Amino acid sequence: MDVSRSSYYYSPKGESQANLDMMKEIDRIVLEHPATGVQKLSDIFRLRGRRVNHKRISRLMKVMGIECVYPRKCLSRGGKAKYVHPYLLRNFKPDRPNAVWSTDISYIPVEHGFMYLYAVIDVYSRFIVGWRLSNDLSAGNCTALLEDCICRHGTPDILNTDQGSQYTSEEWTACLQSHNIRISMDGRGRCKDNIWIERFWRTIKQEYIYLNPADDGHQLRLGISKFMEYYNFHRPHHSLPELLPYKRYNAAA
């Protein structure tokens, strides 16, 4: 089978408890201060009495799939990914549900590891039209969630994402094109281009995730499900005239 015995029976070693604790702390810091990079994180940990090598912090941030916000060099256009698309929402204000959806993936810590939360939000109403929890990052999870959202709520005119590898893949692009959805993407290093879903990550982490540490994926899934229902149907959103996302989404749907 052209597979060595040692690699066939090898079981990947997970992160140590010390690394998991550090990842939780990194997530809290970067969520509050998105411009905090590897060197500054090293300094913060040193001020707290912990000497941490910058290479370790850099590796953990890559595992978590997060990156700080900083000015980028204007490199040659030819170096861009094949499936990168322009940002379509500058000076654009949606006036109805399903005009624009926004989606992203966020790292979520659990007691002995971590998982990834995928979510799609309707920009006009701030209604979460769908979410998915997984222990891996893949374009397949993104497309499966989108197909489920479309099945339950219809098709958006525009869908905005960042330039992550899942969203610049052929699989993701083909899925959107098959539904005639216009593709919009954040500019490089511009997290505020996707501010609606980024603001939701802050909300769910500060109001639920950090206050209710989960022991495992099953407990996390149940807790997130309850919070999603609370967010959509019971939590007032002061930017909305109707206060509740589901009322604004259904009133104009």
C-alpha cells in the first residue's frame, strides 16, 4: 500500500495543557486588541512573569487560525490567490434580509483542546442564519453550512468573507457560483470589512464562551445552541429598530 508501518499506526500528539492554557489567553488578548502581534504577546507574557519564546506563540497562533491586524506592503498583484475577489460592500447599505450575508470561522477553546465555530450572519438584521461546530478547518465545512443556510432561509445576493484558504478555494467558489451569489472579500489585513461577524465573535465569547468553559465538544455544542437561540430571539440589539434580530429578519423577509 506504499504506507510505512510506523506512519500507519502513528497517532498525532495533541497540544499540552500549558499550550492550551496559553492559546486561551492569546485568544482573549487578541480579541480585545486585534493589533497585538507575536512580539507584543511575548512582552505581555513576560510582564506577567512567564517567559515564552516568540516561535512558540507564532506556532500556536497559526494552529488557532488567527492573525493580528497590521499595515501590509503593497506587493505585486500577480501574487494573489486565484480565487480572491473584490470587496463589494464599501458604501453599500443593505435594505432587506438576504441582501448580504457575512461568514467567518473562529477558534473556540474547550477543557482539553479546541474547536472551530463557523457562522453566517445576515447583515441587515444581524440574524444568525446558520452555524456549525467542528474540530477541523476545511472548505467542506464552509460549503455544507452554506448549503444548509440556503435550504432554510433562501439565497443571499452577496456573501462576504475574508481571504482565508477555505474561502479562496475552488470548492467554495464553485458553490457560490452555482447559486449565483456575488462574492465579496475583505481587503488584506482589513478585519473591519467583515465587522458584522467579527463583532458577533466578540459577543459570543465575552457573553458565553469565557463565562462557561466547556469540558468537551458535546457540552460546547449544547451551550452554543442555547446562546444562538438567545441571541436571535431574546437578546436586544440596540442598532435595530425592532431590537430583536429575528423580528427584523422576518418583518422584511
